[in-house]
Amino acid sequence: MLEKLRNNDTAIMLAFTAMVLLGPIILAPFGAGYPDLLQRFAIFGIFAVGFNILFGLTGYLSFGHAAFLGIGSYMAVWSFKLLSMSVIPAIILAVLLSGLFALVIGYVSLRRSGIYFSILTLAFAQMCYNLAYSVLTPITNGETGLKVLSSDPRILDGASEGLPLPSVLGLRMIDTWRGSFLGMDVQFNVGFYFCAVILIIAFYISLRIFRSPFGLMLRAIRTNQARLNYTGINTRPYALTAFVISGMYAGLAGGLMACTDPLAGAERMQWTASGEVVLMTILGGVGTLIGPVLGAGFIKYFENIFSKINDNVLSGFLDFLPETLREGVVWVMGAFVGEGWHLTLGLLFMIIVIFLPGGLVEGFNRIIAWFSRPKGGDKATARVPAE
Amino acid sequence: MGILEVQNVNKRFGGLQALNNVNLSVREGSVHAIIGPNGAGKSTLLNCFVGRLMPDTGSVMFNGQSLLGLKPHQINQAGVSRVFQTPEIFADLSLWENVMIASFARRDGAYRLNAFGRVKADGEIRDHAERNLSDVGLASKRNMIASALSRGDKRRLELAMCLAQDPKLLLLDEPTAGMSRADTNNTIDLLKRIGESRGITKVVIEHDMHVVFSLADRITVMAQGTPIVEDAPENIKGNPKVQEAYLGGAHA
């Protein structure tokens, strides 16, 4: 029993690692194999995995996690400006500073639960967002956003020539090797692999938390916080620890955003960004291990695909229709693509929440159960990818 | 001097005097039943013991330590566990996990960050939880999700969670409410057996006189927020004050 379970976890980690590292090849046929999108998959995957530690385990729904994302970004860019173009100090400082903010915001917000907690976190995030635009302009550079300049001090690197670029161990984040695999153009990008390795580590930490006594206490908080108090557990420090860990994950994601593209703007802290990670987690499967990563990939993929389709592309697709009919169809479908892709996302979200409350993971589980039922047996192996 | 000493406790909710000058002394190792008609203040009194309510005046001393102003988890860590009137369990978790949480609370205290240990690899906790599940007869159902249990089994699970903490004082709020006669008798046997083997002091609130007279060494009868009689079980039945409290003042 025990041995089987440990093997199970190892299998999960191996499958996950392989999927992430082979991402550029696996996703190339879907038109998603280019560095910019792959990096976003990994970064938002980290963001959602961390958010799930709070929301999925304790049930506390934060509507302000984008604040930590923004704080991480600003900190990373400041590290590029003042210390070094190396990404290592940048992400370490991003995680530490966002953790510090999470400690303060969490300490205050966790005095309430349910909707009041959500509103408090939302208020804090909007406060950060508005401060970044107004009084904190000397730190955030306001609307223009914070950029790396060649004239910045960078005390560890010394003066650099030309436009400085973030790098790790001498490799620049934008470096890409192009190759060919089964006739497809595949791109192996330093920035993506850096984010991918961190995603794998972040996922492993989340896995260990899920299986740990700490994770058990967090699930107990979601189920019956009062009973936990009457069982001699002080629930608040547990919830606060979960809040700080998920805030640090968000700061890490924000720092990585700045590493792949060294600028930071206040719009990253807006409530829509906080809402996005909630959607990702619910869409993928709240409280499941892999769900948040799937949800993040799903949303970022469709955002990319649907927002790039415009009326001309649609006309091309629907070439076979007579012209008058085609115009009508293009007009209707046009509302769901390009700028209007949020409409598609909204519909998808509604469908999933109504028919699959457990998200994509529940969907996969049902498909696997459906296929394995007639044959019977083999359930143990079928469950591995679903967990 | 009892293990639980309650002195001059008053609690008022608006115009209602819920507890009126309550004095109570529970002897260590005994089973002390509190009975009385609905609204007599029994549950309110219990809520004052576990930190759910704060009395307006008076003192509640447990083992020489005041319980007033302590948080529920501090009172529990001091050795007071409670079984609620409606079973309070972790409905989404397995029976095993339910009891393991109590085992962790007993061993690791109110807060210990152990984010890299494995719950299922902790033999000490597993065996301890297993033992306590066996004690209440639920070992065969340990992998079930708690919400799937019958009401009687939920109560037994809650009891297993409380026992897993090795409490000094166990508070039972109508432990057999809603149970069949057979389940009630099982619970009585269980409580008696545990009482003998572990020597846990128990305070029981109960309406079922069969349960009260089977278990209690000492009975306090409450009416309108005040204890009116405290005596041994054999002297309670014939006491005119008790009859008056239950029948509502026949001489009026």
C-alpha cells in the first residue's frame, strides 16, 4: 500500500517532468511551440499551482493574488537595474519581497473568512495597483512601466555595453536553438527551459505539501475549521502559512515574467489578473495537483489562438459558404474571437462549472472511467495521469 | 477539590438569564451527568467550558487552571475534548484522516509546520489512529469518506477523534441523540469500557434517562439556568424538586 503510493508519486513526477521538458515538441503541432507562449504556460502554471495551495486546500478564495505577481515583477526589474542582469538574485528577491507582503496582507485578511476574506484581499490588491500608478511612481515608473536601461548602476555586473538582457549562467534568456522534428520547426529557448525547471520544482513542492501533515491540516480547515479548533489546532497560523506560500509562488511567477521580458507595469496587479488565476484553477480542477497547470495552459492557449483570429481569417475558413451567408456567419463568430475572445472564455467557463464542477481533471477522469468500464480492471494505471 | 470547578457563573443573552449563579464540581475520574428540561442552560454551560462562550461573571477552573479567556484550541490542548450535539467531523476526509488529525494535534501541538513529511509514512500516527478507530469499532471502514457514514457512526468517529487526544476531561453533548436503541446500548457499553480502561473524567448532557442512569456516578439537575439538585443517581428519581422541574410546577 505504502510502496504503491510512493511509486505513484514518482510516476506523477516523471510524467510531469517529461511533459514539461518536451513541451516545445509536444505543442508544436498545435501552433503553440514558440518560446513566448511556452514561457507563459510555465509562468502561469506556477502562479496557478501556488494559488491552488491556498484556494484548493484551505478553501480561502483570494481575489488579490495579482498584487504579489506585480510585486515580484517590480522587484525583479529593480534587481536587474541595481544588482545584476542575472536572473538568480532577481527571482530570489522577488519571492522574498512578495512573501513579506503576503505575510502582512494575509495577517489582516485572514481575520475574516468567506466572502469578507475575498473582499479584503481584493481591496489590498486594488490598493497596490492604484499606489503603483500614483504615489509610488518613483519606484514603479507609473504608467510607462519600469524598464531596464543601459545607464543603470548594476553593482555586480559593472557597466554593460548595448542593451542589457537577463541571463542565467552566461546564457541569455532570449537565446533559442531552432531544430526540426518530424518535419516540424521546433524551438528550444533558454527562457522557457529556465521557467520549466522552476515549474517542475514548484510542482514537486506542491505535491509534497499535498501529501504532508501540513496539507492534511489545510484540507481540514476547508472541511470544518471549527472542529479543527476544538481538536486543539490553532488554525490561523496554518492558513497564514498557506497564504504566504501561495503569495511567494505568485511573486516567483511575477519575477519570471520580468526575467523573460524585463519590464514591469501596474496592469499586472489589476483585479482582472487576480480573477484570471481563479478561472485557471477552477477550470483545471480546484484542489487537484495537476488541474491548475492544465487550467493555466488551457486559458493561455485559447487566449492566444482565439485572440489572433480576425474577420479576414474567419472569411478564409468559411470560403465554401455563399458570400451573403458568409458575411452573416463571420459577423456572429467575430464576436467570439479576436478582441471578443473573453466571450468564448466566459461560455467555456460556464459550461465547465455547470457540467464539470471538478474542472478538466474531472472531465479526464470521466473519459478514462468511460473507456475502462467495458474492459474492466486496469484502474490503477488509469488513475495516474488524472491525479 | 474536583478536576472541574465552576463557581458563580452567570450568562445573560439580552433579557434571558441563561445561566444563573451556577456552581458545579466534577470529581476526577467520575461520570457526571447534567440533566434538565429544554432551555435549562445545559448546552450553554458546556459552551462556557470549551471557549465558545464567555460567561459574564464567575470562574471555570480545570485542573487548577482558569479556562476563561482561552481559545478553543488552547482549552483542548489543556486536556478538554468535546463531542457535539450534531456530529462535528471532517466530512470530506477519510475516517483515518479524521482520527490522524487528532493524533497529530496530540503529538505535535497547536501548530507545527511539517510540509515535507508524509502523512501515510508516519507509522506512529497511523498506528495510534488505527487503535482509536478499532476502539470504537470503525477500523474496517477507515478508508471511507466520513460524510458517507450513518449518523450513529459519525458520532462514534467523533468520539474516536476525541479519545485519540487522550483527554483528561471529555464533554459529551447528548451522545446518543437520534440513535436506535441498539446503537444507544452499544454507545453506553463503549463509554463504560473506555471509562474503566482510561480513567477519563466525563461530563454528559443527556435527555435519555436510560443512558443517564446507566452511566452516571453523579447527577446535577438544572432548571432555568440554575442547578437545583446534585446527588447520586439512586436519590434523584424520588426527589420532589426534580419532579417539579420536569412536570412544570404541578402545585401552581
